[in-house]
Amino acid sequence: MADKLVIVMVNTDPANPSELGAPFFQATVAASMDYEVEVILTGRAGELAKTGVAEKIYLHEGSKRSVYDYMKEAHAAGAVFKVCTPSLDIWGDNLIPEISETIGSAYVISEAMSDGTVTFTY
């Protein structure tokens, strides 16, 4: 059985906040269940790694918690956040403190192909 969950957020668009809840909720739950969890932000979702972006996004109108609050909750539960290097070229390198490192495509592929890893993509 796999002991690691990799959540790759590549097609999730911050302009559609309703798409953002599930990956962070699942990261929080999996980390709370003592699985190793990595959330990789790339593509359009890479913008969430930029300071100030997720803080201004709410899953629905009237919500008191921002997307950044959900990201911090996942991080506090043990999820590790990483951002793909090409995202830095697009969105800049002023990153939220929860980002542990920048990675490249080879890392994403090697983790996704690992026998001990389950990969979810959003």
C-alpha cells in the first residue's frame, strides 16, 4: 500500500474558487491520517504560491476563511507545499512561507511513477 500522496494542482484555476477546496481538504485529511503529503503547485495553480494571491480568494461568497487559510491548515497538518520552477517565471518568486522548495518536471514525474505514491491531479 502507498504511504505517500502527491496532489498536483496544474489545471485548477484560481479564478474559479469552487475548484480549490477539494485538493486542500484532501491534503489536510491525508496528512492528519499520517500519510506523507505533497501539494505541487504548477501551471495556472502556481499563482497560489505567490504571496497575497490565495489570501484574497474565498471558496464561496460570504466565507470567512480564505483559500490561504485552507492552505495553512493543510501545512499545519503536515502537508508539504512545492512549486514548479516554470511557475516562478510566470508568477514571480515572492512566495508564501509554506512553500518548502521549487522543483522541476523530472521531480513530478519521478514521484508520480513511484510505487509508494498515489497521485491526484486537479
